[in-house]
Amino acid sequence: MIKEINVPQAVASIKAQLPALKYPIANATDLLKQISGRTVTGPLKGKSIRVEDGIKHFASKHFPVASDADFTAKISSLLQSHARKKGVSVKLS
């Protein structure tokens, strides 16, 4: 298990593994339509995960996603929350 996560690097890595998204994204169904069938390497465990499994962490409160900047902020927030729950130190720069 890792001891620290660099959130900006992790977000950039995740986004680099996804196609260009079209905004706004109204809900999880709309997001799945754009990225379904892909896998990404998760930053906390270093394992490949299906995006469908990752999206389950995107609660309805995270929608709509208005822009790329909004998507980045929401992924960052989710990573920080998940890391802290796992006892992983969070680096923000």
C-alpha cells in the first residue's frame, strides 16, 4: 500500500487515460456513455480498474459536471477523501 498520493499527478494520470469528455455531463449515465468499457490504473492501489467500477464513487451530488475544470475538481476531491479513509497522506502540489 502506498503511503502518500500526489493528487494533481493522480488526477492528471486518470484524465490521460480517458477520452476527451463532452460537457456538461448531467449524471452518471451520461458519463458512462462517454467512457464505458475502458480501464484506468488506479492511483491508490496501482491496479487496473474498470471505469464502471470507479464511477460508483461519483455520487449523484457530484453531478452535473459543468466543465473540464469542474471534473478535475471533483476527481481531486474524491481522491483526497478516499486516500484519507485509507490512511494515505495527501499531497496537493
